[in-house]
Amino acid sequence: MAKWIKEADLAAYPELSKAEAAEALRLCAEQTAANLPAFTDRFPGAASIGGYYAPGPNLGWTTGFWTGELWLSYEASLEEQQKAAFRTAAEAEAASFLHRIEMKTEVDHHDMGFLYSPSCVAAYLLTGSEDAKRAAILAADQLIARFQPVGGFIQAWGEMGAKDNYRFIIDCLLNLPLLYWASRETGDPKYRDIAERHIHTAMANVIREDDSTWHTVFMDPVTGAFDHGATCQGYRDGSAWARGQAWGVYGTAVAYKNTKREEYIGYFKRVTSYFLNHLPKDLIPYWDLTFGDGDGAALLTADGERRYTFGNIPGEEPRDSSSAVIAACGMLEMAKYLPSDDAAYYRSIAKKLLKAVTDTCLVTDATKSNGKLMHGTYSHKSPYNTCRPEGTNECVIWGDYYYMEALTRLCRPDWQIYW
Ligand code: GLY
């Protein structure tokens, strides 16, 4: 049995219709509303546990996604009282983000874009809040402080300059739109210049010959040359971590959006094709693209019902639905800049991925989970990777966020991107 479909096989798959997208977005906004009491002063964790997110403080790299879900729910909401409730909660959280960056609480890493674009850039865009703008600019300052001129990249984690941390990771491409935004808002080119240097280094080193991608890339601190690639959350060093490849799809799309460099279109097509050629028949990626059909169970029962399973299932490699929705957002973004045939192609593929996740992963029974998209995986331990295990076959907060973003894009093609 073949492990993966071929990109050409996608022609036979159905697309999510606009009506289905609108209904799914309505369900998501309803789930957001039901969770407002638990998650306004507190934030959901990165991954659910047994289907349920627990409330916690504004720490880590993922809290901005929930605030982003509040803003997307605000934008989707037609009913004035509900809209006001989403806005009030999102504004309270934006204030928490201002406090966090002023106090420099857990911001010694590169994930300023993941934290501040869907929370504070969105707040500024939608309400004109000067406090939110200030918070996002402080976050951009924090991010550029991690730039390493030798090698030309933003160091992801750890002590600045330490040899065992002298690396960038593919995910960072989604942190960079914050820098372009900061240059546009302040008129100061320093943010954009650093983003451009990082993108150049990333594009030159992160994509392998077969169009798969490294998760993390170590650079030589003396020469600034490529030293070696390694995984943290993928199965092994040379395999393609599904979410890393998906960050590559969306990351090359936003790199093109901000630079308009023609060669980035080619990079986008390469990493996207690799992703699409390594999907199982039901289109929900395994957590690492080395796995495919035969490595895990079906996501629907024999009657076509969703399997509400959470947590590790021994003997089954888990999926990562969040990779599918991140890649779908990337394709919908890139489609804005491509000639009409190419644009129609990527829009159609995105809708096929979204149909698959909507049919198999959407939480439609709020008594089973307080999340939105099942079958995500945060960090799954393998014999070869270096991650701390967390959130296997659960809802993951960025999966919920990017699912809502993708649905919003389908419902409102003129939606103004937060990134
Ligand atoms: N950016 C970390 C992750 O995707 O898990």
C-alpha cells in the first residue's frame, strides 16, 4: 500500500464550500464564546489534555493565538452584544501583552511574532489602540535584539551566542511579519532590514535538495556558514517534521508578500509540493511526513462519525491537523500574488485540505472538548528527537487559531491579515 497520495490525486477531492466554511466559523465563534469565562484573565495552554485546555498565565510562546481567536470571533460576529464581549476580552488580553513585554516576562526567545501579531497587531488594526501598537513595537525591538550578524539570522532560543544555541528554526519565518509591520508603522527600516537578512539566510539553508526542510539550522559562529541541520520536534534529523514543512509553506508566502522577490515563489512551490506529496489518503498529515497510511488508525468511524480520541494511542503514529490548516493559510495567502491559474490551483487545494479537517477534526460536540480542531500534535517524542513530549493527538491552540484564520479567509477574501 502506498503511504502517501500524489499531489495530482488531489484533483478528485472535494472542496469546502463557502456555506460549509461559514457554518464551521460560526461553530468556532460559538466555542470561543462558551470559553470566555475561563479564558479572559487566564489563557488556554498550548495543547489540550484529554480534549480540554486548562487555564494558565500569559507565559510561553502560544498565548497570542487565543487572543487572535478572540479577534477572529469579533470579526465573524454579527450580533452586537456578542461582538462587544469578544472585543472586551481581547482588549483585556492585549493589556496583558503590554504588561508582559514591559516587564520582559518570558520574552528571551524569538517567538515575538507568534505572541504579538495575532494579539496586539490585530488589536491595533481593528481598534486603533495606541497601547497595543506600543506593545507590538516593543516586541519587535525585543525580536531584533536576537539578531546574529555573523550568519545573518535571528537566534531562536537560549543564551545569545552560545555555540549549542547558535541556530535559527524554520518557524521563525512567521515571526518576521511583525518586523515588517514595525518598519511600516515607525518609518524606521531597521526592523525590515533584519527581517530581510534572516529570510535570506533561511531560504539559502533551510530547504533541502528534495524540497523537504530542516526544522533547525546551526550556523558556524566564526564563519557564519551553514554548520548542520537538526530536528527538535520531528521524527529524526533528516525527516520532514510536518509542522516545520507547513511553517515553510506559510513562511515563504509571507516572505514573498513582504519582499516580492520572484525566487521565493519557486521556494513556496517546492516546499508546498513536498507537503502535498506526503499526505495520507484522508489528507490529515501525520506529525512527521515520514509516516503515512498504515501508520495510524482512521479518523472517522465506519459510520463516518468523528472519532473523539485524545492523547497518545500506543502503536499509532499521531496526526498533526494544525499542519494542514497552517499550510492552507499559506496557500490562500500566496494565491493573492500569483497569476490566475496558479492562484486558482492553490486556493482549490487549500479548500480541499479544509474540507478534510472540517469533516474529520472539527469539534462539533462541545461536551467532548473545549477546543476547536482535534488531532493536533505539539511535541511527540521519538527515539531520535530532542523535544520534551507534550500534546500528542490533542487540540493545539495554534491549530484552532489557524483553522479559524483559514475559514475567515474563505468567508471574507478581503480579510486584512494580522501577520
Ligand atoms: N513553533 C513551535 C511549534 O510549532 O511547535
